Amino acid sequence: MIVPSRDSARSISAGLMLMLAFAAWPVGQARAAPVKVTGVALKEAANELQVSIVATGPVRYQTRDVQPGWIVVDVESAQLGMPSGQLPLARGLVRRVRVGQFMTNVVRVVVELSHPASWRLSTSPDSAAILVGIPIQAKGRPIPAVAVPAQLPLPPAAPSATQPAPAAAAGALSDQTLINLDLRNAEISDVISALAKTANINVVTDSDVRGRVTIRLINVTFEDALRLVLEPNGLGYATVGPNLLIMRKDKLARPVLRQYQVANMSADVFQTTYLPVIQIKKDQVVVDTATNSILVVGTVEEQGKIADLLSRVDLPIEKATTRVVHLNYVDAAAFIDLLSTRLPDSAKAAKVDKASNSIVLTASAAQLEVLDAMVKQIDTPLPQVLVEAMVLEVPTQVTHNLGVAWQTSTPFTMNFTGGSYPCCAVVTITSPALLTSLNTLVQENKSRLLANPRLAVRDGETAKMNIGDKIPFQVVNAQGVPSVVIIEAGVQLEVTPRVTSDGFVTLKMHPEVSTIKTPPGPNVPPTIATREADSSLTVRDGTPIVLAGLIQKNEINSTVKVPLLGDIPILGFLFKSVSTDNTQNEVIFVITPHILQKAGS
């Protein structure tokens, strides 16, 4: 950095005062605001990394060949409307990105690559954005996800008292680098220049900064050294963009008029929402709605705060885009519920088209990237499971005999888990003789096959099977209005499969068998005998599951009599016989899950 001499400093100060005087002219004398570079971003597209340079209007640019591995873009007739310096952008070949006010009307953007590579340059249709495209691969090698930035210098930035930029000088003031300085009878302007050179910042001194000082400073910060020099001599400083302006305290406190152009928001909003944050009073500001600008009367220090604040908040707003997303496998309403965990505001405004299983969403480009990532992760084909079920009713004495026979035949393994019904147990049998034995019982009329359905269901969803009768009967409410109630009786089975990653299937099962015990009568509902259970079990694909223990007791009364004589009162007992038979039947469910091939595979 070049430290200005005393004469040049006085010229610069005089020029600055002239600029402040012109700022007090009427609004009609102000020129149109220059184009500002307001943003630099890095994102990954399909085949390349893209560095976008965004401005507030059409721009002209040139590329410079500075050194291999650097992409240098000079945006001409432009001012920097964002923080200067190194940006937190590093990915793939891009080691780091830097931006600065290279000249008074030239903004320079430097993209440093890890090694030289081909690249392309283009502009948006409105010429308000410059796009630098860098390939994803270089010399056949994939680019790493993150690159480590190197410590390389940024091209020097020219001082600008009116440029809205971050207070880089304030950062220098907070620097903890210690300074040692020993001077005798030296000009104050020379001392300030020496401090500025040590701290590597821009300093402009007013023509009234005069006098001589003798100082000896050991291990002090730049801020402390500057205050020790300025305060005893009635001097002060203000930050103007990235620069320090030094003048007498009475001049710093003297109000001046400046105009600020607001580009990306309403000037009213900037006045009412942001200016109070830096203690700028309402009576100091006048809003010019015709040019969307503000005129502020304040001290030099206050003007520097306003310029810095405007550069930080007056950024371009990303435009929202409406997109229709078609979902192939997941339900659109369920997907919006999941989306609300990542993008709650966008999910609330999303609309569902049930006919096409699509959602209509309005969001920014960054939000749409999150949406695309979720669709890619969630909208995938689910496994499907074919559930084979065989429902048999077997007398309990037959099942007892079978139990003895199985123990003496081919060895098998059994797993017992308790059901919700007190008498029930869930049995998993891996013996191949199981289905053969049950089929033999059906062929020999020792058992009755109630149902043998096959149900295909997607992973996590519930399949229902109902084979039986629907019994209607009439009831009359308290107002005397009749209505019909229907009760179902028969074999019902609900199965919810869940496929694991290692080829197992977890089945949540609810079997139910119901029969009519007494038929309905006038205003009297039928009596239904029900046997049901709830169970959950994990088995390997193709392994049969046996649910047994659904036992029903039946009592059968039989009467044998001589016609006519058996109906005689009292004496009729001599001509008839009455017998009672108690039977028990057990309903057995044999459920075998088969994992089907995924759709689209």
C-alpha cells in the first residue's frame, strides 16, 4: 500500500471536502447511480462448477491473463456493493474467490484454481450476471468436494469515500497485532502514515491535521496507538467504507448532507427498519420516493455507518420460481408432510394435484435444490410383499395327534411369541413337512379349509382380507326411527409387512375368525362368536408362519324319540333320549411372505 505524502494527502482531503459539498446540492443535480456488483456465488451444476457474478444492471467485462490457474474478470463502470476480500467459496478446482474495487470504476473478481484448466464465460439474457463455467473433472481426474484455499494477495483496492463497502478499517482497528514505534518531534501526519502502513489500511488526513508529537509506543494495538496520537491533539477519525478519515473533532461532528441510492428494497423500509439500528434519527432522513433514495444529514462518522449498513442489507432478492413436481412412488400429501420438516414456509403454500400425484410449489432456487434432493432420496420404488395365507379349522384332538406325530418325524424348530388372546401362541415352523401334513388333513376331511387367499402389498402398508357373511338386522332408536345395521362374520386377516435391508420380513398380523351363534330377531342383534389375535414376527423371506390357538368350544344337544309317544308330557321321557356333545375346534393360520422384485428394477 502506498502511503500518501503530506501534500498529496492535503489534495485528497480537499477533493473529499469538495465531494461533500456537491452532496448538498438538490436531488435533481445527482447523477444516476452506477451499476453495483452485489453478489458472487458458487454452485455445482450437472457437468461443471459455476461462479456467478451478479450486478444491479447490464455490465461490460474483460478477462485478464494475470497468472496460470487464475480467472480474472474485470467488471467495468461498476462499483462494489458487497463486502470486499476473500469469499467463503471453495469447491473442486476452485480454491478460493476474491472480490475488490480494483480501480475507481472497475470491480475485479479473481477465481483461483488448484491447477490450470479450461473454462467458459457467458452472461445472462439481461446482461446483469456473468457466469464462469469450470469443468467438474480435469485431466480425467474427479475433483474433490472441498479445496483448501491458499493464502494469495488480493489486488489492491482504490480508496473511495462514497463507495458502500464493509468497514475493513474497523477490522484493522480490532486487530491484535502489537506495534512498536519511537519518534521524536515528528509531524502528526507522518506518524499517522507510519501507523497506517504498519496496519496495512487506507488513511486520509484532513488539511487541518497539523502539529508535531514525540511518541514512544511498545507493544500496543493499532487502535490504542491511533487514539494516543489523535486525542491529545483534538483529532478524531471516522470509517468511510474500507478507509479511515482523520480530521479535527469539531469537523467530524459537523453535519453534512449525503444521498444514498437504495437498489433492492424500498427506501422507506430502509429508513424505518434499518437506520434505527445505528441510531440514525427519523428527523435526520428524507426519503425521495421518485428515485427510491434517501438524503441523510449527519456527521461523517454517521455517514460512514450508513454506507456500511446499506452495503450489507441492500442485496438483490432471489426471485421465486413455481415448479410442478410429479411423484412416482410416494403419495404427494405424505411428501408435503415430510417437506415441512425442511421447508416449512414453502410446504404450507404447496398445492397437491391428486389426479397426477403431483405438487405445485413456489420457492427460491436454493429451496428448489433442497426439494430436488428430497425427491431423489424419498421418491423411490418400495419393496412389495406377496402374502400367502391358508386358514384351516381343525378339531383339537387332531392337532394334539399331529403334535405327537411331528415330534417323531422330520426335525423342525419352533419360535413362540405370545398373542393378545389368552390362549394363543404364534409358532414359526421351518419343517418342510408342515404344509404337506396340513394338506393331508384337508384331503382326509379331518380339517376344513376356510380360506386360501394371496395378497400383494407394498412395504409398510396394510393388506386386508375378509371372507364371510354380512348379516343385516333392524334396530329402532329412541325416537322410533328404524335403521339397518350390518355385522360381518367370517375369516378376516390384516397383515402389515416391513422389509429389512438384510432380506427379512417383519409381519404385523391380526387374524380374526367369527361365526353366527344365534341369528338376529326383531330388534334383537345376532350373537357373534369371535376368535382373534395380534402378533408381530420377523422371519426370512419365504418362511411360513403358523398362528394357532384360536380355540372355540361348541356344545351340541341331540334328542332321539319315538314319534308321538315321545311328545307325551311326563311319560314321554320313557320314549326318548337326550345326549350332549362338547367339541373344540382350533383355527390355524399359515402365513408365508415372499419379497417381490422392486418396480422398475
